[in-house]
Amino acid sequence: MTPSSDIAFSPAVKAVQERRGSRKGYARMEAKGGFRTTIDANLAEFIATMRSFYLSTASKDGQPYIQHRGGPPNFLRVIDERTLAFADFSGNRQYISTGNLSENPRAVIFLMDYENRQRVKIWGTARVVEDDPDLVARLFPEGYAARAEAAIMFRVDAWDANCPQHIPQMLFAEDVAGAIGALQDRIANLERENAQLQATLSDVVRSATRAAS
């Protein structure tokens, strides 16, 4: 039985692994079946937090293209254990990914969590759905300021998680702003409490001074 990791480990890749000394380790993984092929609860939870990902496609001639996709958390939806979907928001209207998928359905989704320094690669096939407004409406994030032109359905063939080595840790500006705002509110409350305590202490000191005189 062909291991699922063969979707990435071509004979040329395996030859390089052999030459550089990593083939034995990956061969042991292959003996257990290779990469995971279904979306489990942990991956579904990870996907639900994503506010962006990268979609990789290629033309029928093999010309690769990577496109950034962004939106609110859970804009990339888990439909079932083998299917992902998202609304295709209107952008610069070059339609490179759409054109590539019309002649070559193979695609990769690359998920990067910079805050927690985690990444996941998902191999599969994708198709653009342009004639189903109900599907687009179901996938569209409520209240999001964008316009959807279509939906993209992604069939999962295999996925793998990478180690965090070399991933820079970065935070979303809105998350940092929220944390700073909470700290500023806390500081303001403490300053008011301190002012009240100072006023109370001054009153006590004045009362004690009058009583002693």
C-alpha cells in the first residue's frame, strides 16, 4: 500500500533524503502509513483559530503560485473529516488561483500560527464553485466587510505538522491593542483607587492633627 506521505515524498525527494541521511526515519513513518489523512479534533480546533493561510496552486504546465487568504477566525471551515471550504473574497481580480484550479485541481493549504509558532501543511485537491449562492452565503463570515465571488472546496488527501524551528513569534496588532487597552484600564482604576486612598489618608492626618492641638 502506498503511504500517504508519497504525495510529497516523490522518488526525487526520497533520493535527497537518502543522500542527506533522513530517509531511514521517514521510512519508519511510511511503514505506519505516512501522513495523517483525516481532520481530527485537534486540527479542526487549530483551523478554527486561523485568520489567514496560504493557498498553493499550479498551472497545468507546473508553474506554481502562492496566494495569501485572510479573514476572521473560522473563515476557513471544516465541513467534514476530509473537506475544507471557504468563501472566495473579491481581491485584485487576477484570478490566478481560480485559473490554475480550472486546469489542475492539485493544491496545498499552508497554515501558520505565528503567535504559538506552529504550522500545518495540507495536501489535496480544490475546486471553485461559482454557481451556488447558498453555499457562498453559508461560508461567508457574518458581519465581515468583504464581498464573496465564489466558494472554494478543498478535499484533504494528507496533512502534516512541522516543528516550530525558525518560526518567528509574532502577534496580531488587534490582540496587542486589546491587551494594552485592558492594562490601561487597570492602571486607570488603580490610579483612582490610589487617589481615593491618598485623600482618605489626608483626612485622617488632618483629623489627628486637630485632635492633638
